[in-house]
Amino acid sequence: MVKPRTTRRSVAQLRTQLGAFNQATLTITAELALDRVLQRIAHLARELVNARYAALGIPNSQGQLEQFLTSGLDEAHIARMEHQPQGLGLLGALMHSTRPIRLASIADDPRSAGFCEHHPHMTSFLGVPILSKGVLIGTLYLTDKIDADEFSKDDEQLMVMLAAHAAIAIENARLYQQVQRLAVLEERERIGMDLHDGIIQSIYAVGLM
């Protein structure tokens, strides 16, 4: 009698997660401002798997963390921390992997580099790479599953799906950013040409006078 109830509860929970996932993907793909896209991905990832903390890391061309956006930490707590994450330990391991990393205890993993002073204590861990055409463009980190001791395989699969949609959203936002930049350059060039033509016309008019 207990088993069917558990199954029904699991199915209901899965439906809720899939509904939330659908809304999440619609939300991030509708946004075009890159910074807002990145922050929303971090927030939505944390909400989808009921994690206490989440973060999204963006590497630069040298493979170092260029951006690191968090969810679940307030600004005051971040300001008290000795330094921002530097892409070492598990974060670094994920930045050089194409597969997720899921752990019950961060401290028990030999790749863990520990935490800096005033960093919140974290136990369970789920890290998922964000890949675009086989190239790493970001990493999702989630810690401390609120309603369980660790993240589940279903949580991992859900984050892998979110990461796939996140890659599309990030690339779209970057493309939009490039188009905006080109539009600004073209507008500057047009204004420059207008000014140039106007000056020539003024000089010609003075010459006629």
C-alpha cells in the first residue's frame, strides 16, 4: 500500500518539476540582455532542484573564471568573503569536464580545495557543464539540497536539460549583444559621414560667398 503512494508522489513531483522547467526555459530564452540571462539561469537552477545555493560561472579564453553569479547568497555575505571563487578544486574540475559531478559531501572528495574565510558551509554538490557545440561556455554549480541529504539522479538529468537550454540562451544573448554593438558602430559611422558632408557643404557655401 505504501509503494503506490510513493510512486504517485514521485510522479506528481516530476510533473511539477517539468512544469517549472518549461516555464524556466521560456523565461531564459525570452531574455536578451546577457547579464540578466546569466542571473536568471542561476536563480532558476536553484529553484528547480530545491538547492540552498546556486552559481553560474563563465570562463574566459584562458580557462579562468571571468564571471561568477550566485543565487541564495545576499550581497552582505558575499562582501564578507575573503575572495570570490577562483575556479580551483571542484569548480576547476568541472571547468575541464564534459560530464556532471554529483557528490553527497564536498569535503570527502579529493578534488575539493576547501572554502575561504566567511564562505558559507556547503555539503552536497551538483555541478553541470554548459556546452555549446561541444565547447564549454559556462558551468552550473548547486549545493545543499534542502529536502534531502544529496541531489538525485533526476536532479542531475533536469540540470543537464536546463544547461542545454541555457547554452542556447547564452549564445542568443551574446549574438544580440554583438548585433547591438555593430548597430552602434554603424550609427556612429553614419553620423560621422553626415557631419563630414555637412562640413564640406558649409565650406563650399563659404567659398561661393
